[in-house]
Amino acid sequence: MGNRLSKIYTRTGDDGSTGLGDGARVGKDSLRVAAYGTVDEANSTIGLLLAADVPEDIRSLLTTVQHQLFDLGGELCIPGHAAIEDADIERLEQQLDRYNDDLPPLKDFILPGGGEAAARCHVARTVVRRAERESVALARVEDVRPQAVRYLNRLSDLLFVLARVLARASGHGEVLWHHERRR
């Protein structure tokens, strides 16, 4: 393992700056910090999801995703670093197809809900979408590998499908949006 933190606070960020993985200092409000910070937040929401009752196959998949999100955060924190590969995205797509195959086709929009685990999965999905938007914003002004954005895009899709699976598995079922409720 690399350097160990013996002291958690350093006071170096008291001026509103933070250090990137390559040693450069940037503002804590920079696009790069926002992107990897939201990836970290997404990872935390998946941890919160895993604190709920989740089937073992989904638990294993999401634990792998947490490791990959940590890698992705590192990629975004170290300009020029590569951690997420095409194979990681392909594995997400395979899992997406696997879980989606057993679900009925969507005819209506789904509201976030469907039991505790499904609701937590929806929160994780929306945070991953935000991480994707922030990574796209960063990519407009700095180099970001396309794999990073593609990974987040697929992951949010996977979390949507997993939320559907979890809602059905819990017995709560999916919460459908009733667009005609005002008539």
C-alpha cells in the first residue's frame, strides 16, 4: 500500500484548494474535484444500498462496482491516468442484459420507490447520473477518457434495472407514474 495517513487533517486545504493525485493544487470547486467527488458520493450511496437487504448476486455485483468506482475516482483525480477499461463497460452491459431479460417491458415511467433497497438503488442511480453530467462538463474543458463517461452511463442504466429487480423481489412492486391523475 502507498502512503498511510497518520494525521487526517493537514490544513493545506484551508485556503479552498486541494491536491490532485499528481500533486497539482486546484480549487475545491473545480470541475475535476466535482466530478471525482460525485463519483465518491455515488460509491457511498451504493454502500448505503448494500446496508439494506439485497440478494447475494446483486451484493457481489455492487461490491465489484464499488471497487471500480474507487478506481474511476482515481482516474478522474489523476489527470492522464487510466483505470476504467472497455472490458469494465462490457461487463456492466452483460449484467444489464442479464437482469433486464427477466423484467417485463416498460409501458410507463417508474417513480423512485418500491421498497427500501429499490428506493436506495434509485438514489444511487441519480447520483451516478450527476457524476456522469459532471464528468461530461469536465471533458468539455480538460482531457477525460471516454471510458469514464461511458462507464457512468452504463452504471446508471444498470442501477435502474436493479431497482426494478429489487422492487419486485421485495414484494412492494414498482411504483408507476400515473400521468392521467389530474383528469
